[in-house]
Amino acid sequence: MTNPSNNEIDIVKSNKSKIHDVDFENLTFGRTFTDHMFVCDYIDGKWQQPKIMPYQAMTFEPSARVFHYGQAVFEGMKAYKDDSGKVWLFRPEENHRRINISAARLAMPEFPKDYFFNGLETLLKIDKDWIKSGVGNSLYLRPFVIATEPAISASPANSYRFMIICSPAKAYYSGKVRVLFAEQYSRSANGGVGFAKAAGNYAAQFYPTSLAQEKGYQQIIWTDANTHEFLEEAGTMNIFFRINNTLITAPISDRILDGITRRSIIQLAEDNGVVVEVRRVPVNEIKEAARNGSLKEIFGAGTAAVVSPISAFEHGNDVFEIPDIEKSFASMFKNQLQEIQHNLSDDKHNWRREVK
């Protein structure tokens, strides 16, 4: 990988901010964007001069390979502002590492670490006013890479664009979520790209999820593609099950995303003395636990939702309601994560990174 001699950023600021037109108390997730975006092109085997410019539409040729062969990967991360006005990122090194893992799987060039952090932190300093303090408020950050070369031959592109756009956010999901356990469709298969944050992974979920929504469910918990006997991931989230006081989650694999929130919750569980089992999770085990009352909680975990409790699931025409409990793991881990993210508690694992 060849890079320019420096990563100085060419900055063009917006003439007028849109921030005064935004109702920050009534945000729809992913619909509002800040004044600026970060852009860096890959041409002739090297990353070019990075740029920050006003958020704007882009022009690509109809033959750009991203439209035909789906070379597109992304990340999801957030910036937080504490009560003193300091801005924080949560485990951003992991996001940089993971987007490069995703890119490599799709035969795309890795993005240099110094470019990533210099661009991200410069962008956040310029659009700092868009980050609101208070638990639950954040600025959602979307780094992504797309293939831009105008050619429709079936091969990896020779040119790409890396970008970061930012969207102010409040809670992604409100209330509890009802889910279907997948019996027919699969999210990913062995040897595929399920572990990568490839755009196509999410597109392939939309149709079966729409069928679930027609039945009154918000998400699907995906099962393994071979047998549909083991629970793996939930829509846009990793998934956790609490049987009595043991927390259970599926192991990562080439089918399952290595979620940063997932790993953080596993660590927090260990910090709190909660027994964690990372193992395959049979559908029948969870159904039996629901029948005998030992299933206390199911919850999803991801950057956008943080922690999302699940109130019911259906499988094989059996519907199971999950009663509310006091002192749930879901609320405990969500509170602890948010306190770390917002600089309200100790950060003994050094997960926070201040944007200075």
C-alpha cells in the first residue's frame, strides 16, 4: 500500500451551517447530516490528498463498479460530548481495524490509520457543535468505502473513495423489540462475508425482515444456514441470551460480525461477576428455557441501538413472551456502557479516546 508523503487535509468549510434548522429533540435516525464530510480517493495505487468539504451530493458514472459488483464496506461508530464539552470516541481503533478487515475481504485497499484518525478527529472538531451532551445523545459516524472506477468488467476496481459522514442521533430503537427466529432465510454462510460489514449483507436482510414486519415483528434472529438449529445474530445486532444468571452468546465466525459492543458487554459481564458462555446456542434450548421460566432475557447489542431488549419471539408457530424483570442485565450493561462513553465513570479498559 503506497500513500502520499503526508496526510495533510485540504479543508473547505461550508458558508452557512444547517444546524439551526435541526430539531435535536426529534431526530429520525440517519436522516440528518452535519455540515461537512471527509473524502479521500484511491487512484493509481495510492490514497490521494484527504479533503474535508461541505456535505453535498456526489457524481459518479453509471458504470462505477460499486453499482454493479457491490464493492462497498462501512463502519458504524459514535462521538459523545460530556458535560464539560469534551468530545470522546469509543474504541475507535477497533472500527479502523474492522473496516480494513472488511475491505480486504472484498478485495479493496486498506485505509491508513493516520489518515483515518486525522480525518475523523479534524471533521469532529469542525462539526463539534452538532454533538450534544447528555446520555442518549451522540453523533453517529459512518466511515465507508466504495468502488468508483467506471468499468463493468467483473473484477476488483482500481479506484475507490473513502468517506466519513456524520448524523446526530438519539436512541435508535424505542421500546422493546419482538423477533422471529429464522427458519428459511439465512443472513450468511460458511466461507462468505458475514463477518464483514459489507453493504450487501444488509441488503440481503431487507426482504425477509419485511416479511417478519408484516407479522408484527421488528427483527429476525438469524440461524445457521446449514440446519437453522442454532441462533447466531439479530438483524443489525449481535444477540445475547440470559438463562437464569448465565449470559450466553454465539461465538464469532466467518458468518457473524465481531461486534465492538458485543465484546464490550462480554467484558462488562466479567467485570460484574456474571458468568458468560460463548458457544453455539440451539433454538430448542432457548424455547425450552422460555417454557420452564429459566429464560430471563434476550437482548441485542450494537453501535446504533447500544442494547435493545427483546420482549417476545416466535419460532415454528410457537410464540413466547418474555416478562419484564427488575435489575435486568440489558439495562445494567446499557447504563454502564453509556456512562463510559459519556465520561461519567471510570474507564479501566481504556476504551475512550478524547478528540483534542
